[in-house]
Amino acid sequence: MGPSGRSTTTTSLITGITGQDGTYLTDLLLSRNEHVVGLVRPGDPRRAEFESGHPAVRLVEGDLGDQASLNAALEAANPDQLYNLAAMTMVGQSFSDPETTAQINGVGVLRLLEAVRMVNPEIHFLQASSAEMFGIPDEVPQTEKTAFHPRSPYGAAKVYAHHITINYREAHGIHASSVILYNHESPLRSEEFVTRKITRAAARIAAGLETTLHLGNLAAERDWGFAGDYVSAMQLAVAAPVPGDYVIASGKTHSVEEFCELAFSKVGLDYREHVKVDPALFRPLEPFRLVGNPLRAYTELGWEPATTFDELVGMMVEHDVALIAGQLESSRQTR
């Protein structure tokens, strides 16, 4: 026990814990023997699956739209660190539901920071910012000083959240940091995202279950990395002696077409025979060339990505091939 009577083991509260990043971050913190508490919305459909895989994690309920519930969650969890990973994650969906996006991705972060200020301003806070804030960047690659010009309601809400995090750091002295995350993928990525659409389709087509994958803009480029690498940057940032903002990226871009070519080649297929472009799937506003310069994270946090683009695509395809094979075997056994 510490001098205050509190356990010296670090306790971390994670919002969005049942998602991709929350799961990888949970596993990382548990491997460091930290106590992990997750904030979940009432009725979260992924709660039962997460709990079954993480029995050591305590879950508390709260909603980024409800200030009182967030205050109560912080009181119940009594964390040393708070990672905010909760968000409306689909950029395309933000065009059809901009108000909810603003409330969760923007004002919801204000409510969390207010909860920290009111309950315990000694909590170290980490905001998951996004490269979508840059939108039309005035320089390539982007750094922490590059001006924001978001091209979606999602990006605009993230800009507000980013700036309000800085404001609470400067105005209230809270240890509040942001990691500006570029696209980061994994086998846990939702099938709504283009990367998982591609790897899942490659596996299904290789298994003879489908023949065609419809995608939008194949020329769109992204700076892709592995989510497991990126959550380690979050942990380093929240534990740093001085708070700050950090670009977390691979520093390299690849097109959607390159992702397709590599993913389909992993299962012995030519993507050109199966991928069809559908103009209806194009974004209303496509961001310009987003590629990050992670130099500050490297020099100040000692962070750098450990997984290559080829390794990332390979692990995702391998996962989906095994998943499809398991589903087919289960189907045969139940006949």
C-alpha cells in the first residue's frame, strides 16, 4: 500500500474497452500486472464476449452523453489513468449522423475531462485523437504542429476533442495527452472497415463461398499500422512524466489497391479478377494524402512500430482464413 492507503498497483479505466483498441490495450496492461476497469454503455452487445475473454477486468457502466454517469464511474473505478477510446468510429457514418458523432466524439470528451476535474484531477488522461483531423494537410508528412482541416463530421468532432484536451491540460493542470492515431488495423478490426472487408472477402473467395468484392476508391491511400503496436504508444504517453501530443503512425502510405493485391496474393488469388469498383461506396469527401511523422513519439517516448505492412496484412488474412475454415467445419458437423 502507498502512503495514502491506496494500492501501489496502477489502475486504468478504459472507455471503448470492448473494441479493437480497447482489447489490445487491456491485454497490454494486464501483462504489466495493472488493474483494468472498463467503461461500457448499458446494453453494449460486445460486453458478454469481452467478459468471457477477460475475467480479471471489472466493468462499470457509463455513457459519454451523461455527465453524472461518468462522474459515478470514476468514483467507482478510482483510476490512476483514464484512456478514452470510445467513439463513433465510422467516418462515412458521420456524414449521415453528424449530431451523434459530435456529441460522442466531441462533447463526450469534454464530459470525461470534467469528470476528471471534479472527481480527481490527479488522474492521467489519454485522448485517442485521429489523423482524420488533418483532412487536407498543408504538409506531408504531418506532425503535431500541422494545421487541422477536417473533411468529415468525424474529423471535426475529433478536432474539438483534441483541443479541449489541450485546454484542460493548460487551464486546469491535468496530465492530459493525445495520441494522433493513423489507421491501425488487426484481426479484431470490425468488418465494417475496408481492411477487414478485404481480408474477409479474400478468405471467403478462396474458400469458394463468394466470387466478388465491391469497394470504393481503390486509389485512396492510408498510413496503416498494427493496433497492437499503437496501444503501446498510448501506454507510454499516459505514463510519461510530462503530458503532450504525439503523432502515432508508420510514416508510410499504401493504397487500398495495394492492400487488395497483397491480401489476395496471400491466398493465391489475383485481386483484379474479383475486386469491382462501386462509385456508390466513395466517400463524399476523401481526405488528401495522410501520412504521419512519428519522430516526436520516437524521441520522447521511445516508441516505434514493430509490425510491417506485409506482416499486418498477413496476420489479418491468416485469421480470416482460419475463421472461415472453422465456420465451414462447424457447419459440416451440425448437418
